[in-house]
Amino acid sequence: MKVSIRNGRPAQHVQSSYDGFLMMHRHEDQEHISDVIRGHRPERGVELGTASGGFAALLAATLTPWSGTVLSVDRVQAPEISRRLLSTYPNLALLEADVLWDVLPAIRDVISQPNSFLYTDNGRKMRELELYAPIMGPRALLGTHDYDTEVSADWVEPFLADLGYRPHQHARFEALANKDYWDSLTRWWTRD
């Protein structure tokens, strides 16, 4: 496990994989994340931050049973990883773009639709949430990684509450913390 300091607090970086693709989420978090998504059954969604493809693979596999689609966006998509992802998951699309400059029309077109999700994990969570959380459509599901390390609970909770979002299963993810791994967990919110 690699430890670095962010916002004056230690941030822990762990690696796991899904279907042979690397991700920066703990293995034990994967089932909880999939359960949240299955419970909401979004028709489409966007991941900000493809990286090595593991989380995109998890999302695409989770949405496959009801023919849901996923768009994963990052500034750079590794060609070999992209080929493997696209050949394995026909419901996944990849886009090379900077999501932090302004609202991308391709993202807006997906998340402004009813029953969509957005997962922020591109490295600048506050900016991602400022740009994209306000434009999500009805029955939105919003998730973020690195909660309380890359995005402060003191900032994100009132910001999202002002937009009409409610915490969704926060206690379930808080319960995953332990003496060896106590932060950087995923959090979810919903909005009617």
C-alpha cells in the first residue's frame, strides 16, 4: 500500500483488479459498489477517469444485465487497454477529453437523461462535481472515490445537499473502514 499526504491527511492508494484490468479501489469495495448500482439500475452512466480500465470494466459488467451503457472519459486512453476494454464490453464507450475545463457535451448528453449515474475519479473531485452534479437528470445516482481525501466531506455534503442530493448508503461504505484502511472510500448520493 502506498501512502501520500493530501489535504494534510494520509491518503492510501491500493490496487486491485477486475477482469484483468487494474483499478485503484479495494477488492472488498467492488461488491458494495456493484450492489448500489444494481439497486438503482441506471440506464446509462459516465465514469470520469478511466486510468487502467478496471473500474470501467466493473461498471460495464454491472450494467450489462439490463443493457445499460457506460461512457468512460480520461485525457489519455492507453491504446492496448482501450482495445481490450472495447472488445470485452460492447456496452462501454471511451472518450479522450479533458473533463475539467468545461462541461463536455458528450457527458452532458448522458447524465442529463433520467436514471443516469456519474462517478467522479479523475483527480480533481471538487471541479468535477461543480461542473457535472448540477446538470444530472431526474433519478440521478452520483458517486465519488477518495471521499474525504481528494474531496472534503465538509465541502461535498453541503454542496450536494444544496443541489437536492441525499447521501445513499454512506454508513455501508463507512463500515468498510478499518485500522489499516480508514479513508479514500467511495460515497454515493441520489436525487429525485
